[in-house]
Amino acid sequence: MKFKTATLSIILVILMVLGTACGGGGNASQPANNNNQASNNQPSSGKATVIKLAHMSPELPDDAYHMFALRYKEAIESKTNGRFEVELYPAGVLGKDRELAEGLQYGTVDLAVITSSPMGNFVPAFQTLDLPFLFDNWEHVYRFLESDAAEELYKETESAGIITFGLIARGPRSVTNSGKAIESVEGLKGMKIRVIESSIFVDTFTALGAAPQAMSWGEVFTALQQGTIDGHENSIATINNERVYEVQDNVSLTEHIFAFTTAHASKMFWDTLSAEDQKLFKETAKEITIQISKEQEKAEEDFLGRLKAAGMNIYEIDRAPMREMVNSVYEKFAKSNTDKYFKAIEELK
């Protein structure tokens, strides 16, 4: 009996220890509590909430995409006293523009800096920004960036599961080619020019007499190198930063469409933030986008100088005939898109 009693006592002690480990102290439910606290961005453990910020551009100190990423990381981590840690994924590590936009929708990317034109495939209103010769100059662009119309445009992306913080102005786009230079609009006739995968870009270069080839940016350098396309169009900064001078001889300053980059957050990530943090994230982003836009304007001459130094020839071109030739693009756009933002931009001239 004494043996049985001792055995029973040992079993009871073991059960009490197990009960303490698994029960009323709340340890078993601790992971759920941590998850809830993390969603409010105030983890009890003191660990930072990690955020993924991605873009497709090279890691260069004067590249608009990477400039935003670096400054935003520093600002958010500083202003939240380390509650957030922003991990950067540059140079297309998580995909090009379209993949990043889809990543925002699915919540696999928290923040992204994306060329504005591909956003038109997700939010039709963004196609307005692709209209040729829409903006007269940089000052016209700044007036739009600071306008209520711009804020309304940003809200359009929410229906696609994407929050838009703001636009970075990168400058007007121009055409590059090799061989005989394009010194007038007639020089574009029949040329295979790579354009962004946007119907407005295709329509614009068709109206200008070229043979536009819509393709992903990842294919462009090789296509230029192999001569499967004659040229491409892009901002002066991108032509320099992507080292297009290694495979092209000439830049013709057509300045046909203004280039923008957009700063975004995934709505899935956004909804985990407190109202205070949402305000902080948005206001910080807008401040940085405006700052970089103004720096890009000042840097444009420097980029042109670098292209000349790299051996490229720079050609001025009469844009007046081009403006007349793209009227058909506006007519087609008006048939299937709202003119709300076009009118707002026109009124800001």
C-alpha cells in the first residue's frame, strides 16, 4: 500500500507541474497575443515590425526609386523609434513593376516604388498621366502634385488593394537610338521603338509614325544590344542610370510624355497600422516624394552631361508637329476613360 501511495503522489505532483505549464498563466495563448500586439505595431517583446520595401531600379544614390527607399527607411525607423524596421529589396529582387503591384495586392510586399504607367493596368484613371504632352513644364507638374486632384487620383488605387502615397516626378521621356540620329519627327517613321506596356504609349508612337514594341523593361537592354529593336524611350535619368549609353548612340529630346514613379503600400499592411501610424507613413512619404522630384529637375542637366561624356549625341527636336500628330490619342482616350484628371491638369496650366 505504501508503494502504491508513493506512486500516486508522484503522479499527482507531475500532473500539477504540467497543469501549471499549460494552464492559467496564459503562456499557451501568448503567440496569439503577440500577433495582436504586432498588428498594432507595439510588440510586447520590443522587437521591430519588419516591412518589405521593393523597387526595380539599381542601387544608385541618385536614382529616384532608390533615393526614396533609402530616405523612407531612415525616416520611418527614426520617427517610430525603431518600432519598424524597413528591409529594402532593390534592383528587381522581388520583381519588376507589374510583379510588385501584384505583390502589394496579395500582401507579399508591404511597400513599393513603381513606375506610374504600369499602374494604369490596375487603375485606369492612372492612364491619364501617360497622355502625350500633358504637362507644359516642371512647374506645371509641381502644381499638380500639390493639388486636390492628385490626392483624389491617389485614392483611386484603394479599390485595387493598393494605397498610394504620392508621385515622384522623374522628368520628360525622350527617345534613344543608334545609327542615323532622329532630328525631326520624320526620323521616327517605321522605327521599332520599345515602349512601356501601355496602350497610350503604343497609340502615341503609332501616331508619330513609329512601330512601337511594348515590352517589359527586363528585356530592353538585350533587345537593344542585339538590334531586335531600333531604340527606346525613357527619362534622361533612367537612360543614364540603366547604362543605355553602352548600347545606343543618340538621345533625341522628344520629351513626349512625363515620367513619374509612385510610392505605395499594400492595403493589407496598411490596415494593420494605427491611425497615427497611417498619418505618419503617408505624410512622410509625401514630403520625400516632393523633395526628390525637385532634386530630379535640378539633376537633369547633370544626367545629360554624363550621357555626353559617355559618348552619346544629344539632339534637340521640334515638338510642335508632334503635338498635332497625337490628337488622335486624346480622342481615343476620351472614349473609354474619365476626363476628370485631364481637365484638372489642364486647369493648372
